[in-house]
Amino acid sequence: MKRAKLAGSAGMLSLAALTLVACGKNNNADNTDNAKTASRFPIAMPKKEAKQGGTVRVALETDTPFTGIFLDELSVTSFDAQVASPGEESLFATDDYYKITDDGPATMKLDKNKKTITITIKKGVKWSDGKQVTAKDMEYSYEILGNAKTKAQRYSTKLEALKGLKEYHEGKAKTISGIELPDGENGRTMVLHFDSIKPGMAYSGNDYYWEGAAPYHYLKNVPFDKLESSD
């Protein structure tokens, strides 16, 4: 039985070796063709004077209808995200381990004893129309996510760790009790009050709180149930 097994193994190894040789020949031919194709293109682009302004046209191919929903709180398709990405920015920067640092547009301070997270927008962080990003813009993101009329698919039970968000989502409260704006709506600081502090809250992508803001001054007159369809 041992001889039979050894003989069988030898046969398999021989077959594998032949297969590798055959693949190697095909790969060499492919590599030669690829090299010929690559040689048609210049190694370095010529240096020319940069032009001010202009339009860059980019094509994205998709098998499904393009929805064009660019509000991050309501967007759920990768194509919308790709198109909107040059104009969207997270509130936070992270290190190589995705831990939130103070290097981004906003800083984050976690207080385990008080069960709070304090987020402060840096002065000079502005929307594209020149308006300073405010505390209300951060709160507005939670209102969009939590209001049942928006039907936001990005609302999750993990966000309900924020006090009062569940009650707001269910229509039992008109405001989110766990959001405090100590310097008012036009200030740059927002304090989030949680039922408990989770270890992952120090890292980006934890889903217990939102990492963006929405332009309240631009969208405030659009009803929540019209946001998704609004131009």
C-alpha cells in the first residue's frame, strides 16, 4: 500500500511539474506581448505649464441606474460615494491603526467617567461656499440619520448608544437629548452623551457616532422627507 501511494504521489508530482512548465511558457508569451504593448506608452509624461481652472471628465461604468444621492447620511451606493468623494471629508484623521488623532478637521476627546465624547471643529474649516462648519452642522447629521421621515438606511441600533436618539427616531421626542452644544449652534463644539462608553469609540468606523457633518444652512429649509429627492 505504501508503494502504491508513493507511486501515485510521484505521478501527481510529475503532472504538476508539466502543468507548471506549460503555464510558464504561456506566461512568458503573455509577458512578451505585454512588454510590447507597454513600450508604446512614454515612461514619463512631458512637463508642461499647469493650466488654471478647467474641467476633468471621468467615466464610471455601472450595470444599475445611477441614483446621484450625494448626502453622505443618505447615500448607500458605491458609485454615489465615488462621485462625491472629492468633495466629502471626514471630521477626523487617523493613525495607521485607525485610532482618531487631532490632525483632522476636528478633534475628539473621550471622557470615560462622564460617558461623553467632545468633538470640536477647528477654526477655518469651511464649506465650499465659505461658511464655517458649525456645531449645528454636526448635530444636523444626527437629525438626518435619526428622523424616520428620511428613511436613512445608514441608521443603526449601534447609534442608539447616544442618549435620546432612539426616542427621536421613534417620534417620541423632537430633539436628541444626548447632544449638547455648549457654545450654541454657531459654535464649534458638540458634546455627545452616551449610555456607556465602548472600547472601539476611540477608533474610526466604530459606528457608535457619526464622523461627518451636513450643511445645515444650505439644507435647513428642505423637509426631511424631501431630502433624498431634492436637487
